[in-house]
Amino acid sequence: MSMKNDGAVCGGWLVALAGAFQKVRLHDGVVGPSGTDVTGDGYCARLAIVRELVEASSGLVLRRWKAEDIGAVMTAFADPLMRGQSSEPVDSDQAAERWVKTHDDQWAAGSAYSFAVVDGSGLVLGQVCVGQVNRRHATGWVSYWTTATARGRGIGSLACCAVARWAFDDADLFRLELGHRLNNPASCGVARAAGFVIEGRQRQKLEYDGVRFDVELHARLATDSEPGS
């Protein structure tokens, strides 16, 4: 896509890389000749600078997915427990390539920001994502997964904590939501350790193999205290 340049747009593509920073489109707002906002929702967001690389504690790094990660994506999705983490099976190089490209396109559009979670050697340990970004209300939905060898080490909670701080500071969001099946206490532990407070239950929200599951909803606000503080 190219940037509109007819004087009637207050937001658009402005991509300028500077180290690990990138300016991205947050929202398009159309204004009339007099400068009156005519977007319908009356909202025209400013452009923000968001980091593509975030250092977390314990030597972990969150970085944007790249084409070279296709092999790591294939390995991660070979785990049976990863079923349901993608809208289509990731069972070939082509499927893994589409998976990476989809996340890259979402980042470019400002609709979702997916990070690979890697250790000091660059080994991919999982993913954490801020998706369903709503600029009007400054909200997002956090999701995450870890590879089979990375589970049980607190990596999920560290990554969620780091991406939450990034969402508040870089992406200018105020409220982040997170949900997990009620029969998944490990995921609940990750959410709570990352500062996401339990807010309620969504009855029979998800369906797998003909069985419906309740979902427990968590949320964290930009004004909440940091975990452990």
C-alpha cells in the first residue's frame, strides 16, 4: 500500500526504520476541507514509535518474527499441544511461511503485534502477541505460547509482563485482556504472574472436538502496579 497524499488524511503509512524502531500507521482519520473530523468515531490517533525488539528479564528478548524463523515455527507446531494455536495447520514449509507473513502483515497494518520470544543464543522459545488492537478504546488482546522444551520455566509470564509494558509505553494502549480455558490452571498462573487480574468467566466460549469450554477472562490496565511491586 502507498501513503495517501491528497491532504485529506491525518494518519497513514510512514515507515522510517532507525535501529530497532519503526513508525507505523495506527489509524486513518479523514478530515474535511475545514479540518473537521469526519471519521465517524471522531478519533484520529497520532503515530507512535514502537520497538521491534524488547529486552525482558532473565536474558529473554522479544523480537519481531522474520522469514528465517520458518524452521523454528515448524518445530513449535509439530507439538500436539500446539493444535488450535493457528487458524490453519502449520505442517509444511509453505504453511510456516504463510504463518510468518500473516503476522508480518498484521504488524504492518497495526492490527496485531506478534513477537518471537528468544533466549540469548537466539533460540525461539515461544511467542507473545498483542492482537485485536482497538485504537478507539486503546485496548488489545494478549496471547502467548511456549515451545515444548521451554515450558515450566516461567518464560510465558516473563514474556507477557514484558509485552504488557511495551503495549502501554510504545503502542499507547490502556487495557489489555487475556483469556484461557478454565481447565488450564498453568495458563492462569502465567496470567496472574504477569499482573493480569481475573475479571470473570465467559461461559462455553470455545469449542474443540465438539466440546465447549468456559474461558476465564483476565485484564491488566496501564495504571495497575507492576507485578511483584
